[in-house]
Amino acid sequence: MNVKIGELSKRTGCPIGTIRYYEKEGLLPETDRNQGNFRVYTEEHIERLTFILHCRALEMTLNEVKVLLKYREDTNLNCDEVNILVDRHIHQIEVRVEMLSQLKQKLIALRKSCSGSRKTESCGVLKKLNRQP
């Protein structure tokens, strides 16, 4: 089965521009062209793009996706490196969650500096934002 890029986009939910970008970055393999010089994609492209999109939904970087694609393609490799990559990614997420938690606490404290309805000239939030951090 061969499909054009619009159909590939429709089937995967991936924008055409993103598909082209993934091709340029080497995540998707080169395609054949039909007689009208349109790129044609196979079931293999659909499966690979779906894999890439799952990785990206987990906020994996393009480099991480490239590594995972390498392991996906070479079934003789040991998956220890895959587990290490995922463990590193989990750690990065934990660090971001902690940073977001600290940011939330700062925003809560900032919000507490102004209560009720008042003119902006006496708004505690604006006054605190005007000071050095």
C-alpha cells in the first residue's frame, strides 16, 4: 500500500510540515516517488512515524528517538541501553517536576501579596514583580 503525504498525515495525525522535518532529520527514510513525482509512503513509514510520535508524546528528544529507532531496527542488540535511556528521561522529568513545584510555590506566594479588589497602584503582585528577584 502506498500513500501520499496528505494521507500519511491524516492516518497518523502528524502535520505535513513535521513529516518533512522528520525526513530532513533522518528519522523517516527516503521515499520513492510516483509517476507524478509525489512521494509515496508505505506501511513501514506509517509504523515508523507512529513510533516516533509515541516517543515525542513522551517528550523524548529527537536524539533519544534516533537512538530508540536504532534499537528498534537492530533486534540483535541488547536492550540495556534502551532502559538506561528511559531511566535518564525519567530523571529529567523528575527534575522538571521539582522545578515546576518550586515555581508554583513562588507564584502562590506572589498571589498572596495582593488580596481583594484595589487599584493597580497598590497591587501587591505588581509591586513585588517590580522588585529585583
